[in-house]
Amino acid sequence: MRWERILLVTLLIGRISVFLRRIREIIGFDAGSHLQMLELLSWAHPNIGVRETFYSYHPPLGFLIPHSIQTLFGISPERSVQWTSFLAGLAVFFFLRETLKHCRLLYRPSGIAFLYLASSIPIQVSVSTSINLDGIVLSLAAAVFCTSVHMLWPGSAFEDFHQPDRPLPLRFGMEDPLVRSRMHDCIVAMIALCSALAGAALTKFSGVVLLAIPAFVAWAQPYGRGWWRRTSIGAMGCALAIAMVFPYYFARYYAQEGRFFPLTAEWNAEGEVHDAIAARQKDPEAFFAELFAPTPVHAAQGPTFVDTNVNHLSDTWRDIWIRNQFIGETTPGALRMGLAYMGVAPWLMLIGFIIFLKRIGRRTPWIRLGWVLLGFSLLQCAALIQYIYRVPFAGWYPAKGLYILPSIWGITYLIVTAFSDHRIVPQILRRHIPLLQHALMGVVTVFVILNHGIPVY
């Protein structure tokens, strides 16, 4: 508990420090188009033509929230968006913290490491002060995750959990805790879930993908019985959220554009997209081979440069750790740290994935949490690949890491899992495992301080 308190204070100070240092900077993709929408939209007039401006195809909520802050406090559009991003970043942290607390993982080494590493990954620190919509979607993803776990994994499931921090099964009772939970709590969680899902869908098209989170939580529930009931409750929440946003999507998008998810590239770069689709159709195998191959641009021009001729997921991976050329310059020290993260993380993730597969059938909260986080991260990657396939024009840069922010939870989960097996510790050092845990908490603290203090991104 002491380490969690230390890291809590450290992270909050770091976030405030980054916010104050960047309050006068405008950082973000298409920041001008984003700020233009704040001038055009209001709660009285929440919509304009889908093709009227570069960003007008987006749903309006992500612009109306900072517009409200701007109106209430009389600040500039730039500051209102930065305040929105800052508050959304804090919301992500506290929703994840509450989820881990509910699962009795918050004060355990694995839970502490996951929470503070995920909250300090370079791209996460960056979106907490930049001009973007994706930070809002990430905060709503954390809210959906938290409410789904509260609703489908009642806290009574973990009441008797006092085992040490190692991969041992939980002592679950035969009675399903969902039966014992109060209806009032379930109703409150359902309302919160529907509101978060609807809010995400009304912020950005990628928010629709969050509908999968309740399904993953229901699928990963640690009880053999009552699976259908839990799945039905999760499905009901998703259905209600869809019912809330469907009229808007139908009237604004389908009725006007003939599809539910029109993209600005399809008319602002129509010719280039058409040519890229023709090239993709001509040789789809080469398209996917290039997509998964490392980009030669990083070696030729530098890791901050984007390949504007061919789409590569290696650019997506780079975005998670290092600022790219479109966002701005990065310092040599920050670049070296980002490269170190990029080089070490895949190996730790591989080790963590192997350990996870060995324990995949166990009914511990950490493993079941992994089912959700890894499953949803893979879905995020699949959605990004589908988007790149639909808009294969590399000059549009569809392979942004910003588009799959929730996948950083899966990355962090695997990294932490890599250190969770005591069998990788040499026999002579196993009696010093408590000391090693303190050392690892120290490493996490250094990671938090460095990424907020430099910051790397």
C-alpha cells in the first residue's frame, strides 16, 4: 500500500507538471481543424454538414465538451481542449485504479506495476495535454471497463481472496455472487455503462469498438455457472447504448452519406485513395506483407519519420513510444529513451505472453483481467488493420498509434506478466523475492518520473 501511495502522488505531480509546461503549446494532428469545430458547434447547434469542414464528419460530443469549458470559464479554445485532455487522462487513471481495487489487485505488486506503467507510457502522457479526441475515447473505454467489471464481477467474488501475489486459484464459493448483489448496484452500473458507451460513439467512430468490452468481461467471468445470465446483462447494456445512438447515426450519416461511418479521406483525398485501393486490389498479398514488414524509412531517415508511400504497422508501434515527425521535434535524450523502450518491450511482451498462455485456464483475477485486456487489444489492432485496408493511402497516415490507445493496456499487461512468475528467479535469489519486488517498484517509480519529467514524447 505504501508503494501505491508514493506512486499516486508521483504520478499526479508529474501530470500537473506536464500540463503546466505544455499549456501554451498546441500539439496534435490537425489541431487547427479540431479548434475550428469549437467555433462552429454549440449545444444549441450541435451539427453542421458532414462534408462542410475537414473535421465535421466526426460526431459532436468531443467538441461540445471543451466548448462547454470554454463558455463556462471564458478561456481560449486551445486551453479548453487541453483541459479536456488533461481531465480525460486523469479519468483514465482513476477508472483503471477503481477497476483494480474492485478486483483486489490495487495493492499487489502486479496491479501497482500495471496501473502506473500503463499511465506513464509515452503516448498516454502525450494525449493528456494535446489536441485530440482519442484521449476522451480512452477515458470512456476505461469507464466502460470499470462499470462492466463492477456489474459482471461483483466485489463479493473477491471477499475471501487473501492469497500471496502468485498464480494460485481463487477460493470461489459455490454461490454465484451476482445473485447476492443488490439490484440497485446493477441498475446504477447499467446506466453508467450505457452512458459511457453512448458517449464514446458520439465522440468518434472508434468509440463504437468499445461495445466489445462488456462482451469480453462477460466471457472472462470467473464462474462456471451463470455464464448466460452475465452475457445477457452485458448484451442488454450494449443494446441500450446502440438504441441511444442509432437514431443520430442513421439521420446524420446513413441518410446523408449512405453509410454509417463515412470518412473524410474518401472525399478530401478521393483520387489518392482510389489509386491506393486499385494498387491494393491488384496485389493484396503484397499489401499485407508490406503492412506487417518493418519500414525501411526508420533506418534510412530516422525513427521519427513516417513512411508516406507504404503503410507499416511499425509506424504504429513507434507512435506508442516516440513522437513522430508530424507532431513535432523530440530531444536526443527523449529519442534514446524511446528507442530503448521500443527495443526492450517486444521481448518482455513475448515472455509475458508465454507465461500467460501457461496460466490461461486459471481463475485468478489477474489472469481473467488478461483475457479482457489482451482480447480487446487484439480487437483494436484488427480494427486498425480494417481501417488501413479501407483507406490504404499511406500519405493520409492511417496507421497512427493514436487510433488504438486502449491497446497500451494489453502491452503493459504482458510486460508486467513477464515478471510475475517466481520460477524465472534463480533458486539462490528466491528467498530475496520481497526485496526484488521493492526493486521493481523502484523501477516503476523511475519510469513514471522520467516519462513525466522529460517527457519522452
